[in-house]
Amino acid sequence: MEFNLNKKLLRNALLLSASLVLAACSSEGTENTTSTTSDTQVETTVAESKDPYAETDKEESKDPYAETDKEESKDPYAEADKEESKDPYAEADKEESKDPYAEADKGESKDPYAEADKEEAKDPYAEADKEEPKDPYAEADKEEANDPYAEADKEEAKDPYAEADKEEAKDPYAEADKEESKDPYAEADKEEAKDPYAEADKEESNDPYAEADKEETVEYDFEYKEVTDGTTKFGVVENPQDGPTISFSLESGIKIITEEVDGETYYFKDLNGNGKLDLFEDWREDSEVRAEALSEVMSINQIAGLMLFSGHERDQSAGLTDDQKDYIENDYLRNILHAGPNDVEASVKWTNQLQAFAEGLGTEEEPIIPINISSDPRSTATSGIYNAEGEDISRWPSNLGLASTFDVKHMQEFAKMSSAEYRALGITMALGPQIDLATEPRWLRVNGTFGESLALATDFTQAYANFSQSTFADDGSDLGWGLDSVPVMIKHAPGDGAGEGGRESHLFQGQYAVFPGGNFDQHLELFVKGGLNLEGKTGSAAAMMTNYSIMVDKDGKPLFGDKLLGTAYNSEIINIFRKDNNYDGLLVTDWGVTRYDAENIRSMGTAWGAEDLTLEQRHFEIIKAGMDMFGGNNAVAPVLEAYKLWDEANKAGELEQTAEERFRESGRRIVNNMFNLGLFENPYLDLEQSKTIVASEEKVEAGYQAQLDSVVMVKNKDNVIKAASEDRKEYKDMTVYIPATIQHPFDSLFGPAEQINTPTMNIEAAEQIFGKVITDEEIKNEEGVVTGYKQPDSLEDVDMVIVGMTSPNNGHNFSFAGVEEDNKTYYPLSLQYRPYTADGENVRKESIGGDILEDGSRENRSYFGNTSKIANEYDLDAVLNAVELVEKSGKDIPVVVAMKADNPVIMSEFEDKVDAIVVGFQVSDSALFDIITGKQEPKGLLPIQFPADMDTVEANEEDVPFDLTPYKDSEGNEYDFGYGLNYSGVIQDERTELYKK
């Protein structure tokens, strides 16, 4: 990071100094020595009052390291200092008794996770049940628009993580203590002896940092502002000449180096506590220079830990937990996934606790590395009411909804505003955007994309990456990396939108992405042009997440290489980015790619093509392929084993690059990202300041406006939807009928799902607009299960019928959509509500993708002759029943459908029976109501084709866009890409001219 400061002059001044004097400051006083040149005065001081190590010379017994010289065998790291070039774990094999962790096999009760069963309060998910309203996904049962992933709002079980709040057993990580087989990190527990740090908590006397915790108050000899969030106290001092703010824990014991230059004091963190200003500590240097310098001195243990990206941390209100302390200290993990609510206070306190804890762990051999907190998308609109009391963050349409505006300004605004909110929550990396080209309409993740147009998706990717990563001056100029920047991780490289038959690669039935149309280059182009060649000053997306899929051609053969391998294991695909495009950013696996359970293929494991390898070998192969980080892995042991495997291969002449060189290469990339953000200088958050940033009025209004602009009106017979000022009854005097629906969600990886009974639109939101709202009454059987609904006896007083529908629900990423419980019988995913039997002439009788069987033949995953399963078929019943009720009334009551779409929808089952249809892509019901009631003229355009029928869907090639026959409605309009209506008719403007098929 560069600041407006003449760095060369400052460094020349330092070099001209006659001497550099370091003074340790205590509460009793400070002694400084000054060196002067002819015209520049430089004074360097190290401030570390009450440092638990400061009195070392006087009272060696108080120094937690003092005994090291006397009894080196007690120092768990002593051998590392003698022979750093050797394997840091080599001594462990020689003298297990000297290994501070050797007791791991004897005392399993000391497992850092074991106490989870005893004290649920320490469970990072336990508090979620107490304060569910704070969960941004808690409203999912009310309406579909909330979860940034797919079908979560249709049934909360669809969110791969949402059930954690209700039933801990449904979290793939939560059951670690109860059923080790379900722990995605279980292998680490099985071979704990391989983890050189696992038993650190057993013998605190061996912990070189243990004494630091006793000295909680630190005083410094310079003036600073003390800030507290009520839990963590930290100091803040400003550097002159637009230098960075320095913030530091008042309990970590960190030293601060000060330098006097021309009468001004400059402040630097002494990250390794050696009393000198090292190159990587000097914020005047470029990030790349600092990252290179730091990567050369970090221990291999530190780098291995940096290569980990944690599992989902959901309960920030619990604060810093023992488990988190354990993996930060003993597994060296520094990249943590924030998967909890948008609770500003809880997030800020948790962030500061994490940073303070990490700051207290530095030594001269292992410098301080701050925490990098990431998040999946968390800004998608809920089903709740616009600007409801307690709004937790600004709310926007999904990626597909933003694309439906056909206006990159909305994307730019979203990226800039959401990044400011992320930083205020402590989030310093976005696990997005998802930019897969949505060429297969049945694919379960279409809703997270920017649609099927390469041109549109490229522009929106550029806009997202540029305006998220750059910090901007007040005049709007691009400053490059800065304090408002959030690095993006574009995913899922090199493109995952071509899943065969729409199946998705989180689970075994969707592990193949197929390219029968030979269109791979277009999928790749989106990542290269959209993400790797940014117009802004940050240059390229900071990171890319690879897909799980095995990518095959029309004949089922590997698209790259000669083995059927998931992308993270395929060096030929990785080299497209590393070598062909000179990409030097981070390459991160999707979550869980190193796990696989051959005895239970319905488990959380996605090591496609590497199923026969050991856990350690998978880590090795991924690193060898060119990847940097492992998503969802908390244990450092397998990474260190991979280091050994690399070292062996290098010594055997199989690999030219040494293991140390390869690891330091990834280490450099990872810390460079942290330097870009200023995390080494200023990792702490001011709670009061964060509260003013998150969900500010400006951001909330901008998000809601984007929702309104994204809604697409596809039908408006006789101008049923028109401006509110035109001749019509005031809505506050109107009565509206909203039918109810039943959804039968699919059981999933996390357990059984429950039936959902709900009105098709948010009743509370409707009541704020209409004078009276009526809905259906539930009909229950003897067991209390809702089996249907009783409609109103009469619609005599009803002025309008509004029916909410969600696109046909085939399941989600974790519900084994497309395969029966026998794991070998496949059925079709469908875009219509009624059962669809795949027996047409365009249905494949032989699948393209399939595992190679023992006899050498390929498994056939064809679903020919089988029938679809749709969880929300009752949505169609709700519409048809309402239409029938209107007909019986004899009144001319308009029926309006509000389609809440995640995928394209076949409208032929109901379109000709209703008067108007509006389509929203994960927007709030309030936004849909405002469009229906004429508060804003519709502006949205379809970012994907809506097909005429399933026959054209079967004929489409998964990797090719715009190859569907679009639906033509009863008004003569085709639901094609770029189609939408306003009050005047079909929209034709500069947007439709810019983005064509």
C-alpha cells in the first residue's frame, strides 16, 4: 500500500543517520539517543513499557524463555533455532519425549474440541438459537429472496448452513464431537500425533507466550488514543504525511518502533519484536516488497497455516472461543470465514478479539500475522419489509437481479457500498462474486450468476471487482488498494455453469461439467477478461476459487489432461491462469475439496478424481497443481505432511522446485493481500464508527432502488399494472387476496427437511400497502400436518389477487438433486411445476459424464424415462385455485403473479390464465408490491432466456448460451434474453442495444 509520503527521502534520511539507537521504554522512564545529519534528524525508539519480557536481564526467572538456555529440552522450538533449514518436525521423530505434543495419544480429553459436548455455550453455533432474529437468513421461511445461494428462502434447509441455527446436527461441521465421521476435519483428529501443535494447551509451562497473558496493561511513552469496544482495548496513533493509522492491542505486549524525521514522529509495529525496523514492517515500502521480505522469514509452520481457510464460524456473539484460539495458535490459521449474522457489535468485538489474540503470538522467529476475515455474499434482499426497524445491512438483488438492471452503475454502487459495510464488520475478503456463465438453465446455481451473456457478465464482473477492491477519493478518483478495499475471490474458475443436466458439483451426482458444444473458451474468457484484466488500479481480482467439477468434452473425455480430475487437482487447468495469463493472485479451493468418504458417498466430500489418495496426498497434489489455499480446512497437519511429500519428491528428482521455495511462493501471495489492505498496521475496528457505516440510510435506499430497478414485468394485459397516479382506487382502500402454498423440501446432507406452509407473499409487507389483506385457512389432518387450504368463501370485496410463486424447486446443492437414494438411478431436473417424464426425442439415453467402472466402461447417468420431483408444485395450485375462485365470483378481479425466480421458468402452465406477471430475482416482497402498485415503472430486463417447454431444454447444450426456444405468451411476447415491459410496452433502449444475444 502506498501513502502520500516521499518514501525515498525518508529512507535516505535513515541511511544517512550516524547511528540507530533503540530505547526500551518502561513505566519508570525512557532513555533516548539521537543521531543527527546535516539537515535531517532521525530518532528511533522502541516502546514496550511493561512488556512481560522487558525485565529479562533483571529477573530471568520471569522471562518465559529464560529457562530455554538452561534446559533446552523444555523449549518445544529449540531445535528449530539450531537447524532451521531442517524439517521443523524432524526432532519429534528422534525424541518423542521432547515433543510437547507427544502426549496427544494419551490424553484425548484434552482435544481442543472435546469440551464442546460439555459446554454447549462454547459452541459457536449455540447462541444462534437464542437470537435467531439476528440471523440474516432467519426470514428464509417467510420468503425466498434471502439466501445469497439458491433455494434457501423456499426452505431453510436449502441453505447449506442455515439449519445450524435450528438444529446443530444439520451443520456439516457442528457434529464433530458427536460423530467424528461427520467432521470434515476428522482425519486431523484421527492422526493427532501428526499435528506438532495439537497438545500445546496441555503444558502451559511449555508455552512461550503463557506469561504474556498475565500482563494485561501496557503503557507506551508516546501519546495515543485509547479505544475500547467493551471487550478489547487498543491504542490508535496517526502517522504524519498521510501515513497509515497504527492500531495495536493494549494487552498483546507488542512493541512500537518510532522514528523522528524532520521533527515528525513516525510509528511502526515491531512485528517480530527484535527492536529493529525490518523491511516487511516498513509501511513506506510497496506491498509486494514487504510480502517478499516477510515470506522469506516466516516459518514453514506459519506458511502452512496461512494456506488454511477456516470452516464456517457462525456465532460472533460468543466472542473468541477456545477452538478458535486453538487453531490460530496451534494450527497457525489466519483466514477465517464469518458465516454469522450482520450483527455489528458482535462482529466488531469478535474481530478485535481475533486480532488481539493473533497479535500476542509473535516472536522473533515467527512474526505477527493478522487475521483475514472473509464472507460469502450477505447483502441479498430478504422477504421482510423495506427499511424495517433493525435493518442490519443494506439489501440488494442477487447477482442475477443486479444483471437484470442491465446497468453497471448499480453494480458499481453495490460493490462500493457493500465493501464499506464489510470492512466495518471486520470482513476483509469477499468470497465472490460468482461469475459462472449460466449456459445451463436447470443448473442449481444460476441465481448466483450474472446470467448467460458473456458481454453483460464481463462488464458486471469488472464493475464488481473494480469498485470492491479500489478505495476512492472524495472526488471519485481511484486510489487503488486502501482502507475501504475488499479483495474479491471470483468463482468458480474456470467456469462451472455447464453441469450435466443442471446437476451441481457439491455432491457426487453433479461432479461432471460437460462441454458438448465445445464452448469452454467462452466460459474461460469471462474469468480472464472480467477478472484478470481490470480497468481499475488494483489490476486483477485478488483471488480465484476453483470449481469442484471434472470437466469433460462431448465424448466424456477430460477436457484437459488425461485423467478425470477435479479442477483443484488439475495442473493443466491451473496453468491456464498461472502460465498462460501470468496470474500471481491467490488460487483457493472450494470448501472441502480434500475430503472424501468411500464408505458413505452421501457425505461432505468433493475430492473428485482423487478419491483413492490419502488426505495428505490430496493436499500435496493440490499444492503441486499450483493452488495456494484450502477452503474449509482447519488442520495444519496435512499441509505439513504435504511439505514432507514435496521434499521427498524434490530429493528424488521428481520436482525441481524445493518444498521451501514452493511454500514461500504461496506465503508471499497470501500476505501480499493483507499488506494491500493495511491489516498489519490497522486491524482493529472502532465500534461506534462501524455502527454509522453499516446499513446507513444512503446504502439502504440505494439497495432498495436497485431492487426496484431489477424487477422485470413480462406480462401486463390491459395495463393492469400502471402508474399509481392514474385513475384507480387508492391502494390503502383496497382489499387484496394472497393465497397460501405448501412446499415439501427435500431431505439433504444435513438431515430431514420439514414441510413449509406459508402465504405466497409477505402479509406484513402487504398490510403496509393495502387496506385489508385476506389469505387462506390451513386444513390439518389428525397429526396436525397441513394438507391443504380453505379459500375465502367469497371474493366479493376483493379488488386484486396477488400470488407469489417461486421457480420450480428441484432441490439445492446439498439435497442430492437428480439422483435417487440408491445413488445410481437418475431423474431429470425440471423447469415446470407438474411432473415431467423425460422420454422425449431430445433426452440423452447415454450420459456424457460418468465414473469409469471396474470393467473399464463408463457409468451411464442418463435419466431417460424417469420423472422429475418438484418441492413447490403447490405454487401452481395456488394460482389455478385463485383463478378458479375469481371466475366463480363473476367479478373482473385482476390476478397478478409475482414470480420469485432462481432459474428460468416455463410459464405455459399458468400464463394465459393471469393478467400480469412480474419477475424478481431475490428481491423483497416490498419491492414486488411497489412495482405491482405502480409506485415505480418497471425497468428490468431478462438476463436469461425463459424456455417454451422442457423439450427445448433437453435439446440445449449445457455449455452454449442462447440455445433455447423462448416462451411466447398469449399477448404475443417472447420471453427472450433482454426482454421486459414498461407501461408503454416492450422496452427498447440503449441497454437493449448494448447487450444483445
